[in-house]
Amino acid sequence: MMAVQLELWQLITLLLTFFGACATVVRVFLAQTQRHLDMRFNTLEDANRQEAGQWQRIERELMELRANLPVEYVRREDYTRGQSVIEAKLDGLASKLENAQLRGLIGGNHG
């Protein structure tokens, strides 16, 4: 059997080297994890910016629609009311023409 003898300073150096290597591995792992998280957060921020831009576009389009809607859209009740006014005027004109015909002012014998 072979025996290995180490002096105290050799043991301390060996332990420091081992713990230094472990610390380096942990640092590299943490750096990679940090890089990965940074990339992921940047991706999420880009997606959020794009989504915010899309929402702003939708909001702008909605405001344009709200501004143009009264100009381009006539409610059924408004149309019916306008139609009723026109029909009442036409009825009044027809009555006047009938009265004029009955009195012989239009299309009758004048002489």
C-alpha cells in the first residue's frame, strides 16, 4: 500500500485551488444564466414595445372611426324622420296641384 504524505501548506494550497476552481465554475454558470435572463428580458421588452405600438395603432384607428362615424353613418330613425319630412312636403305639393286643377288653373280650359 502506498501512503501519500502532504504537508500543511500543500494541503492548504490544494484546498484553495479546489475551492477556486469551484468558485470559477459557479461564476461561469451564473454569468451564462445572467446572459440568458438578459436576452429573455430583452425579447420580452421588444415584444411589449411591439404590442404597445399595435395598441396605439388600434386606438388611433378607433378614434378616427369615432370621428368619421357621424359623417358617414345615418341612423335608421334619422333616415325615417328625413323621409317623412320629404313625403309630407310631396303630399302638400300634390294637394296644392289637385286644388289648382279643381279650380281650373292648371290643364283646364281657359277660354
